[in-house]
Amino acid sequence: MKLLIVDDEVIIRTGLSTVIKWEENGIELLAPAASAEEALMRIPIECPDIILTDIRMTGMSGLELSREVKRNFPYIEIVILSGFDDFAYAQQAMREGISDYLLKNSRPGDIMTSVMRVKQRIVSRREAVLQEAIHQTAFRWKQLDRFLRGDNLLTERESEELLIYYPELRLGSNMEKLELWLVTSASPLTMKEETESEMNEAAALIRDSLGCVILEWEYGWLLIFRRGQPGAKRLVKASMERAERVYRQPFFAACGVWASNVAELRESLRTAEQTASYRWLAEEARMLTYEDIKDRKGMRTVCTEEVEKKLTAVLRSGSREVVQQWIKGELASIRQDAEATPCSVQAYLHSLIVGGYRWLERAAVSVGQSMPKLPQIEQLDMKLLTANPEETLQQMLLAIHAQYERLNGSRNEAIDRTVAYIREHLADSLSLAQVAASVHMNPNYFSKLFKQETGKNYIEYVTEARMEWASRLLKETPAKVSEIAKRVGYEDMKHFNQLFKRYSGETPSQYRSR
């Protein structure tokens, strides 16, 4: 709080400056002015909050000074000092908007008390102005936020209201456009008190430099400004870098389609959010526009049989590291696909999890156990497959891998090898003697051990495995029934149809139609 003393008597100026302990009461004392004229020259430069002035001076009087100050700087508070105990002077001072009227022979304590009252009035007024500004800002934000998140079309009157609240969005011609950017983090932001001012400064810099609107948004903020402003993209990038230093986590900036008026901002936001969903796919870019991604068609949404075989081989390997390395390689391949979209990536990764789960189900059946519950998969939030695919896929596949390890420990190792051998050679002629030879066992002993470990005799197990494979091919491929029969090891179509109906209760054609 700054105070300017104005008096043409040097002894009064010096006394008021030195006798009263201004700084101890939070008052910054400016160099005293020797005349009203000098004071008027210095006020625009030094911006005092309070003026303590003599009423009678050579040249312009204190009352004339007060009148001039109140006309040009109405927020400045004025305290009059007078050598005359004249009620008429006091009355005139009050009419000029003077805060207080004191005699020069008042004690220093009385003068300080008067100035502190004035100081408190200034503080209260500023707090009221600040609170009003906060309420006005909150109201403006609420109006824009309500429009951007709503579904109703914006009327002409509502558009005009928004432009009154946000004149920065008013366009000068049909050639001008509005640009909307989302600067977001992958996780919630936690603001520390010591870093709040730094982020506020960054927001103020962008707002002042671009004349833009800044709103807090999910995990970040939203910027809207007139397109084509010099240095705009550089400032958006600078805001990201500042946020990354403060929050210690990566940020991503996404721009939607340009808007020709405020009513089109909702589409800008929708497309910006769509662009932001490419965060993982375009991690290295860090700044992306809707134009960069709008023509993508999407990658394949179901993994091939070849990929599924590689996955099951990886899961069977017994090594977490092998599983993790395979996931990294698969995700790197997805990122290189120029057509990949978040939705197609989500579907493809889900097909990998389903493929692994089906393999585990078959493994459980092969040892006569029911399929174990895997809450990680049952409670999977599909959005995580695009937001954080590596961690999510690892969690799912490693859960399958761990469960397989538990199943593996419950079965004779030789039988486990034969089950894998059978699964890999279902299309071939699989005699009991042939499979027993693969693990160097006598066929009779192998037959007994196989029944003991799997709960099924050899022929039952092979037939069930083939029917399971055939049902999957009928659901997932357009191949003819005859082709599928040969693929799962049956040349005789009639025999295949009989076995399939016994297994499923329907003919292959009925099963496929259903």
C-alpha cells in the first residue's frame, strides 16, 4: 500500500515522513511532494493508493488537488491535513470525496489510525472487486462449459451472449476462423501450492499474447483463439513444456476442426477430443491436429491365426520376460500402421486377450479342470486398451500366463507335451501309437496315463479338440464346411457331420447359421 505526502512546508513533510513508523504498518512511503502540481505529475507514474495532503498550499490548494485526483483517479483515497479547526473546511472536504479530515497538530497515533482506516477500506474494496471478478469469471466459464458439453443448438441470442462474455472469440470477417486446442495429461493433475502461481503465470502469458480463452478441462485445459495469430503453435507448445516441468508428467496437445463462429466450437471440441484419443498412437508427435488423423480407416480388428499361434507359444514359454518382449514388439508394429485408429487398436488388442483366454480354457480342459476365474479380464475397462495399452495388455496376458503356470504344475510333463503336440497336429492323422512315440512311451501305458491326467481317453480328447477347432472356424471364417472338415483332419464329410452334431447338438450348417 503506497502513501504520498503533499505539503509545501518542508518541516511538515519531513516530520510526517520521519516521526510516524509507516513501514511497520505495511505502508510504503513515497518521496513527499512539495506542491499539488508536483503530485499531479507523479501520480500516474508512481500510482499511490493514499494521498495525505495539506489543505492550504502555495499554488493549487489541497481541495483543488483532491477534486482533480478524484476526477481522474477515483480509486485513490485522500486524507486532508489542515491547520484550521473550521467545520466549513471539513464540510467542503467531504463533498470532494475526502476520506478523512485531520488537524496538523493531531498526534502521530491519530494520523496513523486515520490512514489505517483508509487502508482497510481500500483492502475491503479490492477484495470485493476480486470476488466479483471471480464470480463473473466462474459464471462466464460455466456458460461456455455448458454450451460445449451440451447437445442443444446455440441460438443467435445465446451466441451473442457468449461473445459479450468472451469478446476474444468475435471474428472480424468470414475469412477468420477459431482454433480450439486441448492440452491434456493421461492422469489427473495435482497442483501444489508452490507451483500454482507458475501455472497461473503461464496461462496469463498465453491469454495476453494470443487474446485467447483458457478453460480448465479434464486432466488439463482448453484454449480457443483466432486462427493465424503469430506464434500461436509455439505458445501452445511452451504451455505444454511448462506444465510438464510443474506436474512431472507428459502432456499432449490436440486441435479440432476450425470454427467459423462460436456455434461451431462444439464440433471443434468433439474433433479435438477425437484427436486427443490418438495420444498413444502418436506419442512422438505430442501435438496433433484433426487434419492429421481424419482420413485413417482403421487397422485389422482381429488377430490372425498366425499371430494367435505365436501368442500361445509365448504364453507357453514359461517366461514373463518373453511375454513382455512379445507385447512390446506387437505394439511397436501397431504404431507403425498408418491406418491404425484408437477403436481398431482397442478391438485388435481385445482379440489378443480373447485368444489367450481361449487357449487357457483349452489348457484347463486338457487337465480335467474347470476354467479358473480371472477378475483382471472379467473387469477389464476397454478404454485402458487405447489409453495405456502396454501396461494393460501385460496385466491381462501375464495373468493368463500365471494361471497356465499353475495348471502346468498339476499335470504330468510328458502328457503336457503330448497335449501341445496334439493341438499342433489336429489336421494330421493322429494315432495313439504315433503320439505315444513322440514322448517315448509304450502305447498301453501312455493310454492309461493320458486318461488319468486329462480325465478323457485319447480318442475322446482328440475328437473334442477337433470339434472345438471346427466350431471356431465355422464362427470366424467363411470357409466351406467341407474345407473345414479337411482342415481339422476329416476326409469323410458324413463322419464329420455326425461327430459335430454329437458334440454340439447341431449340424455344422445349423451351427453356423445360429
